Amino acid sequence: MLSSTRNPYPSVVFVLGGPGAGKGTQCARIVKEFGLTHLSVGALLRAERDSGAEHSDMIAAMIRNGEFVPKELTVALLQQKMEEEPNKRGYLIQGFPRALDQAHYFEEQIAACKFILYIDCPENIMEKRLLARGKTSGRVDDSLEIIRKRIRKFKEETLPVISYYSELGKVKQVAGSGSVDEVYAELRPHFVTAPPDVEDISKMQSILDMDPIYTAEQIVIPPALPDVLKEWSKHVIRAQPGDLLQFSADYFARLADETPLILSVDQLKALQRTLSTSLDDVVSRADIKRACNSVDIESSVVEHVFRLKGMGVQVDWPAFVVFATTLIAEDLNHAVNMLFAIFGADSDSLLDIQIFLHLFSFLASQDELELSYVDALSDALRSKAAANGDGLISFDDYLEASVSQAQAQARVDA
Ligand SMILES: Nc1ncnc2c1ncn2[C@@H]1O[C@H](COP(=O)(O)OP(=O)(O)OP(=O)(O)O)[C@@H](O)[C@H]1O
Ligand SMILES: O=c1ccn([C@@H]2O[C@H](COP(=O)(O)O)[C@@H](O)[C@H]2O)c(=O)[nH]1
């Protein structure tokens, strides 16, 4: 089964409403104007029933009695159809999900829905329409007894689906009691203006590239949005926060607040001196806070670093200092330069190769450097430290090694 994480379907809209609410009638019009692929689950099941396939007898019995066919079978049929009819503009799935477990199952197996179009129609109107339809439709379930049963099942099992998506803000409700034109006029704007959901940043471009049910003119993307989302995504990926919403709320609150984080290399050097008196690299958060306080590093900065890396109760303090440098570094080389200033000897800012590689590993993880690059750079620096005779390296040694590794990499890429 396909999982929603590698969802090839760009857009799924469920169309729900009681039996006779006008789902099929409106879907036909939506499809005509917007070019989505229309999948009526009832129609798919009727076709499967008539095909004489393995489960046709069971499906026939379910339809005849107004019962629901097992979700595994329904979703497999839907998936098969979606694969047979790839459509960048999306899918309009009518009369499904009929119950909450079906909704969850579909979203797990195939894709999250973009929204639910709910056509709300009074019971007496639905009943009248279906009795009229029953005169010519040939549908075994358009009898008064089964119509009433279908309406009852809709209220008991399908309305909870609508409530569920409503809480997620995904329901577009329209009144189904008016004429066909009136209902369509009310629902149409939802297809014209609904913005595509952006599951990830890379998908945004493909959404803009696809044949529009949403034209590029209709989607107004604020110019800053891609950068804001990219930066936010990088922070999330780095921090791997336990509570993504809280992390994001803090992150954006900080951005909006625009309070600059006040931190200097001198403060970090002083912090390093203070913390290096502890016997262990791992200390408590309280120790970190005390040490920062003693060198006048603001608690907002401390909390920021804790959040940045989603650190636990026990903190590897050299890592804390390294991550703190990234708050004020312009780029990777600037951060490395600061490491030499903070951890190096006062006289010459030289660093023992083992210590440097340990510190650098935190920056490498933060910057998501390729392992092969880090390994090659580390080897080059070990050779340099050995050649220097004392196991020490300078920032210039680092720069030289990183430039030659970058050049070597460029040659391989070429
Ligand atoms: N707005 C409307 N006004 C009057 N009649 C309508 C309207 N919409 C649909 N109908 C008629 O009502 C009957 C049911 O409509 P339709 O088949 O679209 O409903 P449905 O919600 O798809 O029903 P089901 O779930 O039972 O398949 C049809 O005969 C259709 O022509
Ligand atoms: O998800 C679904 C949808 C439909 N069924 C069965 O089909 C009939 C007819 O459905 P309509 O949407 O009215 O065409 C319905 O009463 C069910 O028996 C289903 O099992 N699951």
C-alpha cells in the first residue's frame, strides 16, 4: 500500500452529504469545470458488484441492505482507480468516507484529504428526491425502507466524520436544498479559491507548476513565505522537538518579537572557562543556567539554545557552547573561527586536534554536513596536526583543509 508520506496524489476532496443530498449531481458539475477526477464510491462498488469479481456477492448484499462494505475493499478499489487515472488536478471522492474508521484508514493508506465538501440537506427533501429517482434509477437501494436506513446510518456514522474534520477546520458546508444551480453557486468558490495545502516546501513549486484548478494568479504567495518556511523547517529538523506546535509557537513568537539575542564571543569564552572547571562534560541544566548567569548571558539566550537542540535535563556543555556560537555566527567558517577563540589557548588560539574534532562534530550535525566531507576533512586535519608536531591546529589549518576538501569535492562532482 502507498503511504501518505510518499503520496503521489496532489489533492483529495471528499464530497459528503446524506443520500439524495445531490452529491453526484454537483460532482458532475465540479468535474466539468475544474477537471478533477470524480470517483463515486457507490458507483465503483456497484460496478464491482456487477463485474462478478471475487467479492461481488458480498458487495451486492451490503448495497441491497444499505450496509457499508469493509473499508479495506473500498480503499483498495479507490487506490486502484487513482493509480489508473493519475490526475494532477486532484480527486473528488463522492460518498466516502462513510464512517470515521474509513476516514482514518484512507488517510493512512493513501493521502490526507484537503477538505470535505458537505452538502447539507433536510431529510424530507432527500427522501422525496430518492423516491423520485427510484422510479428510473434501477437502484435496489432506492426503496423507502432502505432510503430511511441509509439516512439513519448517515446520521449515526457519517455525521461524526463531518464533526471530526470540522474540528480540523477542513469542512466546507453548503445548503443542498436549493436548486442545482443555487447549490453549485454556493460550493463553486471553494474550488476556485481554496489554496493548495503545502505539505512541504519542495512540494510548493510542483503545486505552482501543475495545471491549475488553482491558477498561479489565484495563489498569491507572499515573497517572504518560502524563506520563512525554509528557515523554520531547518530549525525543526535540527531540533527534532518533542512538541512541534509549542516549538513552532516559540520560534515564531521570537521572530515576531525580533528581540535580538545579546551574546558575544567574550561571554562564551568566559562561559567555557567557568564550565571547564566541572569534572564532567555532562552537567545539569541548572548548572548551565548558573554558569551563564555568572557571565551575564541572558536567560532568554540559554532557553533559546536549549530549545534549538531540544536538550534534555542533562546537557553536554561543550555542545551547549558550540550551539550557542551558531546563534551569532554568520556561517560555518565564522562559527569555527569562534570555536578557536573560545576553546583555544589564550596566547595563540590553537586547539588540540581531538578537542577540535569533538567540537566540530556538533557544528557538522547542526549544519547537516555530509559524513564523507567531515571524514575527509578530519583526516586532513589529523595529518596537519601530526605534521605540526604538537597535535595542535589553528583556524588557518582548518581553512586550508576545508578549501582543499571543497576543491576535491568539486573535482569529483565535475
Ligand atoms: N438541487 C437539487 N434539486 C432538485 N433535485 C436534485 C437536486 N440535486 C439532485 N437532485 C436530484 O435528486 C436525486 C439525487 O441526487 P444525487 O444522485 O445527485 O444525490 P446523491 O447525494 O449523489 O445520492 P446518493 O448518495 O443516494 O447516490 C437525483 O434524481 C437528482 O437529479
Ligand atoms: O464508502 C462507501 C460508499 C458506498 N457504500 C455502499 O454503496 C451504497 C450506495 O452508495 P451511494 O453513495 O449512495 O451511491 C451505500 O448504501 C453502501 O451500501 C459503501 O459501502 N461504502
